[in-house]
Amino acid sequence: MKMRFLSRQRALSSESGLTVIELIVVVVIVSILAAVVAPSWLNFLTRQKLNSGINEAYRAMRKAQSQAQVQNIPWQASFRQNNGRVQVAVHPAHETEFVPIAVLNNGTYWQDLPQGVTIDTDKNDRGRYETSMTRQTPQGPWRVQFNYLGCPIRSYHNYCGQTSLQALGRITLKSESGGKMRRCAIVSTLIGAMRIGRNNPKPDSTQKYCH
């Protein structure tokens, strides 16, 4: 009887030991997989947020251009960073105010871009700001204005071609967590053509690239 009990105990111990070993192996495998997959997953999430953010910025710029043509007065898309969030507003331009006070103080005008996305205010290796859109200060706010013909302009009463070259520029978004990934919404021609730019380390001009 005693021998049977001891044999049973050894069997249980053996089974228990195998289960622990198997558990350790599973934990090791899961840890290895997590270490391999996690960076790719984080890059995927960052890319999705940047793509979503720049698409919203691009749509806002297009809307401002369209409203200017429909209503026959200058409209603008304004960008700012407020309480850790990038925000965009589309509204009529003002003759003297960079962004109208009524817009700045009214949160209903402003749409939040995705959490974790920020405006790139750094300078590139050519000494130019990554976000080259017309700005009030290096830290913003930024704006792009369009006249009634849809041309980019620097000031309210400008006509097509008068200040269109100076009004060209881009809003550049990056991740708050760092990394080299960038997305840009770019006003690229004098008549107001716009496009979205993605990582391109070799600029082909001062305006048509996105680091």
C-alpha cells in the first residue's frame, strides 16, 4: 500500500513537472513573438494615425478652397496645437486678424486630429521649417488662405499670382512618440493644386517633399 502511494506521488510530481516545463516554454515563445510583433504593430498604429490626421487636414484645406469659390470671399483653413491636440478649423478669412478672435475663442470651429499626432515645427537639413505654411509664430497658429478663384494667397485682398508663390507650403504631421515617419498636406501650385506627401528623404524642391 505504501509503495503504491509513493508511486502515485512520483507520477503526480512527474506530471506536475512536465506541466511547469510546458508552461515555461509557452511563456518564452509568447515573449519572443511579442518582441518581434510589437514594434511592427506600433508602427502600424502610428502610420494609421498619421494617415487619418493628414487626410483630415487635406480635406479641411479643400473645403476652405471650395467655400471661397462658392461664396466669393477669402476663406482659410487654420491649424493650431491646443492642450496637446492638433486642431483644424475652416472659416472665412479676416481682413486684419491672422485667425479671427471669434474663431480662436469658439471651440465649435475646431476639429481634433487623432491623439498622438503633432505638428512638426523643426527645421530640416536645408534650414527650412518642416511645416512651411504661413504662420503667426514658429509655434503657430498656421493658415492657408484662398481667394474667390481658389488661388492661395497671403493676405485678404491679394489676387491670383500676387502672393501665391509665398502662400505655397505644407502642414507636416509626426508622431508624438518620435520616429522618422512624416505625413504632409501640401499646397503645391499657384492655382491652388494640393496633394498629400509621405516620407521622402530626397526633396525635389523647397515645397514638394515630405521628410
